[in-house]
Amino acid sequence: MTETKHVQIPVECSPLDLSRPHFAGIGGAGMSALARLLVEQGAQVSGSDLNTTAVTERLASAGCRVHAGHHLAHLQQPSVVVWSSVIAEDNEELVAARAAGITVAHRSHVLAQLMNEAGRRSVVVAGTHGKSTTTAMLAAALERRDPSWAGGGALLGGTNAHYGAGQVFIAEGDESDRSIINYRPAVAVLLNAEDDHPENYTGLAETVGVFRDFALAAEVLVVSADDPGAGAVTELVRGREGLRVVTFGQSKGADVHVTGIEAAGPCTWVQLEDLDGTPVTLTVRVPGRHNALNAVAAFTTGRILGIDAIELAEGLGGFEGIERRMNMVGTADEVSVRDSFAHHPTAISADLAAARTLTTGRTVVVFEPRGWARTAALGADMGSALAAADEIVLLPVHSTVTPPPAQIGTEEMAKAAVAAGGRVHQVTGLTDAEGVVAGLVRPGDLVLLMGTGEVNALGARILAHRATTVLS
């Protein structure tokens, strides 16, 4: 596997035969959603991934043929082989498919075709943060309409995609590899735009440029009025012929204006003025001010689609969250454990602020940095953000690629955290982290497992260790 730097996504000119697709890396967030959509449509779906996971097991239960490991023998006359940007060019299955004359397509082209073929109003949700949650929120808000949707995070106790009979198709767009510009949605949603993915972008200006191109391909842009990066995109596209811009947020003049946000534990109440000025209250059952604004984005999008405000509010009120987004793992001897996907300084700060509202005790964060390029570029900012926790347990960098010649570690991150007042405990791996956390926590504390790699595997181990200690 590779980081996304220099990935070239070829232009797909002809319609793809999606009757027998094979996914190289079927367990990935975007890939698994597409596999589920296609199997629910009756396609004969197969795929492979390096390891068996809960995601691949759910796909197998849904009717997909899933293989462990990548091998040319897994290609059983597929109509197309689908790849994502984390799959290396020399992947055995891709090489074999090309040699056999089998069509090889990037996952973004598959998603674009599914949206186009649906003949429905399409929505693509984009942004540096919050797009998986907002995609799932919008699907929940429109539940009565049975939309099709594909997101990067699975609903708690559910899946990350559904092929519905309704007239709306909702999808999460990925800017990391610039594939987001392959979509032509009726409604483009932009939550925020920050400097991210240093392996593929030179800075914020490039990110804003990609989001600008994404917005210009839509009929309507639903965009944050509060986020500076999103505001930069708005300035570039406002007034363009054929594009309607609708803003949401707390800023004065927002088309859907948030007038108040009140949090109490895991719930937040949002007061807003609808497009016509009518007051509306939303109940958001996932913690954090950022999630309150994600719900406003979903509400605004629903209104643009013509859905009644009351129906949208009721649908959003039933949303309970998605996996790895501040969801509860469990509690043992008055110590609770939650799971967070945050891996960018802004997201780290947002989830730690939310954690503060969920406990009267201390917050102990176990953080696993993601990617060498990201750690080199953003490590110090991550450290400063982590200092908001009472205790920081810092794991080694998680990456799917071989370390660069000058290996990048977490030293600068740790230094920045200490300089900002944090207490840092650097560990060598999950087993070491488990022992350190066991020695740190006391009744009333909240342990927040944070990162995109393997850190979430610590949840059950920490709770079991805590329960065993109590019994002994």
C-alpha cells in the first residue's frame, strides 16, 4: 500500500460493467460502501484485503465473496477490478487484471457512475473534517424517503451504505487524492477546508482550489459560513452562472443562521433560523459543538432538497452516531472508554473539547499518529492540541508504507505537547500503552482512544484489565 502522493487517477470515458466487480482492498471505508451498494443491487461482488476485519465479515454476510490477502487467483472472471488510492500500482491483482485485459477502475469512477445511473438528486458531502458523520446524518434525516447513501463510517450497529428506493443519492467525497472532482452532484456540501494531506497537497491554496472545482460542478453549494477555508471557496464561486450558494452557521448573514447551541453531556440542542426565518430546534445525540454544526449542514441540505423542516429535525433526532466518532466503547469500575477517529489538529481539539463535557473526572487520551508525511508536517500542531487532555499516551506513528530514510517519529509532537502544558507518556506499542493506561486511570476518568490505525483495539483490553483489577 502507498500514501496518496502522486496518485494519478485516469479519466474514465466509457461506462463500466458493474455486474461482477472485484475490489482490491474491499475493507476500506469507501470501497466497502461501494461493495455493499452493488451487492444490494444484485451484483456478484468479490474482493480482497490484507486482513479479515469486522467490515469484511459484514460484507461476507451481505453476500460478497471476500478473500484474505491479495492474489491473482482471487480474480474469477470479474467484469471490472476496482482500486483505491491506497493500493499500490504493483498490486498483484491489478497487474494480473491489466495483463488479462480486464477493465481496472478507480473507486471514484464507480461511485460517479452509480450516482449518474440512479437518475436521482445526488448529494456529495465534502470537507477536511466531519464528512462521514454529516453523510450519515443526512441519510438519517431523510430516512423516511429511503435514500441511497455511501459513507466512510458505519452507523452504530449498522453499515456504511444502503441502496434505497428513494429519489436521493447521498455520498461522501474524498479530497485526499483529489478524486472529489470526478463528481457532478446536484448538491455539493462543503463543511470546511483546511491544510491537510501534505503527501498530496502543497498547502491550503491547493486544497481550496480542489474544493472550488468540486463546487463549480454542482447546481447548489451548501457551505459553512463560519469556516475560513470554506469561506475562501465561497468567494471564488459566488456569482458563477448556474450555481446557487446557500450558507449555514453562526456567522451573521448565514442563510440558515444558528442562534444558539446548548450542550448537556452527549446531547446538544441547536436553535436556528430556517431559510425563511422560521425558528427550528434540532436535538443532536452525538457530543461536540462540531457535530451540532454538522447536523445544521445536514438540515440545510435537506431543506434544499425540499424536505419539510419537522421531518428533518425528527430524522436527525434519531441519529445515534457512527463507529469511531466519539462513540462509547464501555465502562469498567467507573472508568469509561470512547473511540475517536481524530487525526488532524482541529479534529483533535474538537473531540477533546467534547470529551470534557462527558466526564467530571480527567481525560486520558491515547493517540496514534497517522502517516509519515502528516506527522512531519502537522506533528507539532497535533502535540499542542493534545495538551488539552490531562494525560497523553503517545503511540508510534501508524503508516502503511516503509519509513522514509530519515525516519519521522513522535519526538516533536511530544515536545510541543509538553511545551503547551501536557503530560506525555511515550510508549512502544499497544501492549505498552495498555499497561501505562492501567497505571494512570482512576474512577471517574474518561479514556479517549484517538487515531485511524489500530488504537481502537485497546478499548476491550483496557476495560478487561480494569475489570480484572477490581475483581482481584
